[in-house]
Amino acid sequence: MLKVYFYLKSRKDQEEKESLICARLSYQQQTTALSTGKYISKERWNFTNKLRNVLKLEKEKIIRQSLDLLHLSIDKKFNKIILSGNPVSLKNLKKDLKGIKTPTAISIIDIMETYINYFKKKVSISERSKPSLQKYSRSRDLIRVFIQNEYNKTDIASSKISSSFIYKLESFLKFESSFKNRTGIKNNSVVKYIRMYKTACNFALKMDLINKNPFNVYDGKIIEKDAVYLSQRELNAIQLKKIKLKRLQKIRDIFIFCCYTGYAPIDALSLTADNLITDNNNFSWIMTTRAKTSTSSNVPILPPVQEIIDRYKGMQTGLIPSISNQKMNQYLKELALMCKINKKLTWYTARHTFATTVTLGNGVRIENVSSMMGHSNILQTQHYAKILDRNVKKDMLKLIKKYRDF
């Protein structure tokens, strides 16, 4: 039970006739004190038994009334906290009595909704991409299902999110969540989802909606995998292959365009003639900003790219024909079979090919590759350099064997 005790604060200046009346609040192991703003002499305080006796002086009656009202206000606010089910903090109760607002117990779903609404605004001005927005919406739906399954609730206060909650969430995403008739999500996607919750909470932290980010304790790691890319021989095989079907011709051109520019799907399909720039040395560039990271991604136009731009010039709004990701991947399977390439071709195979075979493999400095690919830091690009190092070692082992047999 909350205890409220009024007392006189000791006077620093003994010449002062009156002392400040303070209130001490005690609850379980917590204590705090606050000023009432009222003054009385020590003699009158003791004579009236701390204003508990029948009072005759009007001033003392007013002080007593003020203290009674403060006590009533303390009790009301305390009872409101108890009824809400939230933990009692005398520190926050004191702030409330002083009129200082404290952050409310905002829920994790509210945080996700707040960040998603903010993200939508960035998408509307092309600072972020629609696919990224869809991933944040998906992450919100996943945590909502987890809360329902694990706690039988529709939401949970962010202040209640513990380390146990986060690692139970990780386990749920990996082994129990379902999407498009699939159960479970692979490690790298799980880590990315939880990083999304962390990003949303960081935004809430900046907006003073919460006092700390509960997801800071998470230490899941992305498992680095070898990126699928084409060798120069495989790239030439696709470029030089005679194809009669127009849809496959078109797919081949889009794919080759991406292999020699390194653009991701969302960026490649949004390119128009406005992105073409000729510098003072009469050198042609494609200049744009990556939707995913909002970083510049300026790429010089290589001859194979210029041929494709010229081929489709004036035939559509963009530099290259538009096609859905689903159809692109479907047709790329046909293209791989036709060209006898035993690799899974996707949009990102083209981007990886640009990083490894086209640029790093031809001696382009890693800093320049990072800039052209629109990476936010060079660590992302170093992954491709490691892949090349392994290939160099593999090829050199063949060479060593050859000389041994010589």
C-alpha cells in the first residue's frame, strides 16, 4: 500500500521563520519526495501536531486543505496505475504530479505501424522502394501472429519485450511461421526481419516514444553464402546465342543490361532517358539513386549496354522493357537451358556478375565498384572480392598440378 507522509524540510538558513512542507511517498522498496510549495514555522507545525489538530488560523486551514487535496491526487493517480496493471514507478508518479509527461507504454505493433507510415512517405518521394515497404508490412504481420500464438494477445507493450520474447520470436520465425504454404523461414531472412523490428524501435527511440530499444540484445548473424555469378565464358555464351523467340530475346537483353550495369530490378526498370548523362569528355553515364539505400549509383555505359539502349530506344518509357519478376525468373530458366548454363539465373545473378566478372575480375578498384553498385559501405562489396580470391586459389591449384606433371 502507498504511504504518504508530510514533513518539514530542514532549514539551511536558521534565520528564516518558516520551513517548506514536503511529502514523502513510500511503496514497497521505492521512496520519493516532492515539495508541496507550502511553508509553515516549525513551532506552529509541532503545536498543531503537523496540522492534524483543530485549526484556528485561516492560513493554516488553507495549508491543510491544500495538503489534503494533494494527498487525494496522489491516491487517485496511484490507484489508476494499479488498475491499469502497469508496474508502479514512484519516479514517474512524481513526474505526473508535477505535470511532466512520461512516455506511454506504446505497443510493438503501434511502433511498427508508426514506422511503416513514415516509410510510406519515403516511398512516395522515391527515397525507398515499395518491395522494402512490403517487407516491413510482412514483418509486422509475423510478430502479430507470434504474439497471438505465444501469449494469446493481439499486442504487447514494448516495455514488456524481454530477451526471452525476442529469442522465442526467432524460434517461431524459423520453425513455425507459415507463408505461401511454406513452414519456417531461413536464418538470413529471420535475422533481417528482427533487424527490421530493431530499426522500427530505433525510430521510436528518436521520436521519444520509448526509452530504450529492446531488440538491442539480439545478436543473430547473417550466414554468408557464395553469390551465384557468371564467368566471362558463360556471359559470352548468352550474348552470342542465336535466339528466335522474341520473349527470350527481350529477356536476354534485360539480363545482359543488368550484368553490365549492376542495377537491381527495382532500379533497372525505373531507368529512363533522364538518367543518361554525357560528361565533358563525351563519356556516357547512367546516373541514379538506389531505391533500397538512397545512395547514388552512377555507372559508365559499356558498349553492350549502349547497344541494348539503342535497340529499345523510343519503344517504351524506360531504357529497357518492363517485365514482372516472376516472368523474368521463369524465362531465365529457359535461357539457362538453351545456353547450357548449369546455374540458377535470377535478377541478382546479373548484379553479382557485374561485381565479380565484369568489374573486380577486370581490375576495377573495389572502392569504385562499391560506388557504382550503390553500396552504403565497402564491406558489402568486399564479399565479392572474397569470392574472387577463392576462385584465384582454385585456378592456381590447377596450374600448380599442371607444372608438377610437366
